[in-house]
Amino acid sequence: MNEIKCPHCGTVFTINETEYSQLLAQVRGNEFEKEIHERLEREKALLTEKSKNDLQLQASQKDQEIRDLSQQLEQLKQVQNFDKQKALAEKDSQIATLKAELEKLSDQNALKLQEALSDKDKEVQYLQAKLDKQALSHENELQKTLSSLEKERDAVKTQLALQEKETELQLSSVRNDYEAQLKAANEQVAFYKDFKAQQSTKAIGESLEVYAETEFNKVRSYAFPNAYFGKDNEVSKASKSKGDFIFREKDENGIEILSIMFEMKNEADTTKTKHKNSDFYKELDKDRREKKCEYAVLVSMLEADNDYFNTGIVDVSHEYEKMYVVRPQFFIQLIGLLRNAALNSLKYKQELALVREQNIDITHFEEDLETFKSAFARNYELASRKFKTAIDEIDKTISHLQKTKDALLSSENNLRLANNKVEDVTIKKLTRKNPTMKAKFDALKG
């Protein structure tokens, strides 16, 4: 960037390299024109002076010749008196001739001088026309540059205005979405708090059972058309207890695909004595074994602040075989996962049932049974891996949803910071490290 000071008003302004080169070319053009005029004037004066000196020199030479001739004439008068008239006539003729030659030479020199001056005048006119053309071209370029700068200035002003409006609209939209989500979440929390506060302990437990039965009935017709899902009304003789729900599904040949014993546990937030999920494992496992169910599932709202149970489907088979703990929202998903795993082993169950019904040689029965068991174990292992993969994907989904929730809760502070940053944006700060734009805006203000 280059700074230029106005000689009239003293204003200092900054221009870029292109504008500086154009102004410098214009100044050089003016200086060049002035220098051309001065050189032409000097050459004209020198040419005139030279012509005068040449004419004077030639005149002096002729005068000298005339003086020499006069001396010779005097000598001739003295030596040759008899031929005086003839010599005088010849000398007069020579003098006349010399005078004619002198006048002719003077006219020729004057003509050459006039032609030289005419050529110089033509050259001056040509250079003047060229300079005028260059000056007009520079003026047009400066006008175009000024017009372009004005357009850029207007475009920048328009862009800044649009950016400010877009930022305001985005902030307003984000703020409205956040307020709507926060309001909906608060309303839902308040609803569940009031709902739990108005119910007794028995009603709270029964509400979870009603929820589970309603959710299953929503998908029963298309997801589990041949399945049984109902209350466990038979009290166990040994433990004198019963589960809440039993799920059973069989194929068209009556072979059981899957069976699950469900236990529903919930409690009010104001309950002083808080139960843990592990308090119900032992009893649930007994009910599963006595009712001959393959799996046991505890659908629990207990330990609401425990991240271990809030991550999704929790496998507690390390404590009790084939037992899971889930929150109510994963109730249907768990049935689907266990059912898919059971369908993978259904083929082998059917083969086992068929083998049991057939009358085969006892020596080959044990061999076929071992083959079947190894194949069944291999497929069961594959099914278990897929089941574990599905459980991991569900855990990842829950973790992602938790992060989304945390992001929404923390977005208010980000909105406040973003609003402060927008309010802190000024033309002065935007142009602090941009002297070109600063000069433009200062010119606009001026």
C-alpha cells in the first residue's frame, strides 16, 4: 500500500499498487509532455539561432570576398588602366552574380528554416495529440477505477447488512428451537412428577405394567402375530411368588422358539427406602426356572441416576444365567433381539425334535446327537456374537442421545456468547487489520 498527500487540502489517503501505478503513469505522462514542449522550444530556438549564424557567416564570407575583389580591382586599376572599363564591367558582373547567389542562398536557407520549423510544428502537434489521447485514456481508467471502487464499497456494505440479518435470524431460530425443546422437556418432567405424586405405590407399579402391555399390543399384529404375552397368574409352589408377564412363541410345529419371564419394578420419587435392581434378581431367576422360561428380564425404573442401567440393555448373566435389565423404552427392542437370536437356532431345535421322534439305531443316535450339539453350539455362538454387536450398537445410540441432550442443555450459554459476539462486532473492528477498507469507510464518512 502507498500513501499520497493532497498538495491543496493536505489530506493523506492510501491506495493500492494498481491505483498508484496508474497515477504515477499519469504524472509521468504530464512530465513527459512538459519536457517534450521544452525540448521542442529549445530545438526551435537552437535551429533559428543556427540558421542566423550560418547566414551571418555566409554574409561575412561574401563581404570578405567582396573586399578581396575590391582590392584586386584597385590593383587592376593601377596596373591595367587600358582595360579599366572592361575589368570594371567584369567585376560589376561578378558582383551582381555574387549578390544574386547571396540572395538565392539566403532564400534557400530561409526556406529550409521554414520547412524545419513546419516539420517541428507537425511533430509537436502529433505529440500533443498523443499526449491528449493518453491523458483522456488515463482519465477514463481513473474513472473506471473509481466506479469499480464505489461498486465494491456498495457490495461490501450490502454484504455486511445481509450477514448481520442472517446472523440475527439464525440466533433467533436457534433460540426459539431451544426454548421450545426446553419448554417441552420441562412440561414432560412436570407431568411425570405430578403423575407419580398422585399415585400410590401399587398404582405406580401397575402403571409400568400397563405401559408394557400397551407397547406390546401396538406391535403384536405385525411383529409377533403367533406369540403369547400375558400376565403370570400362577403362583409358584416353591417360592410362593410369581412374575408379572410371560412371553412365549412357538412355530407351526409347536416347537418353542422363545420364552421370557418379565418382572416390572417402579417406585415413587418420594419413597424414603429406595430399592436396587439387584434386590430382585434371585426371585426373578427362581420364577424363570419354575415357569421353564429361557430368559428373565427385569423392566425397571429403579436407580434412576445410575448410569450403568441408563446406558441401555444391561446383561447381568454373570450373576444369574440369561438375565437382562432394561428401561421401559427398550422393552420391545429386547424382545426383538432375543427373538432374532432364537430364530437362528430354530432350525436346530426342529432337527432335534425330529430326531427324537424317529426310530433310529441307538449306535448312530449318540454320534448324530454330538454332531448336532457341536453345530448348534457353533451357530449359537455366532448368534450370541451378533446379539452382542446389536447390544453394543444400542449402547452407542444411547450414548449419542445422551450427548445430544447435554448439547441442548448447554446451548443456552453458547447462544449468549454468540449474541455477545454479534453485539461486539463493529465496522472499526472489522477494518482494524484492513487499511484499504478502513480508508473506504473513512472516505464514506468524509
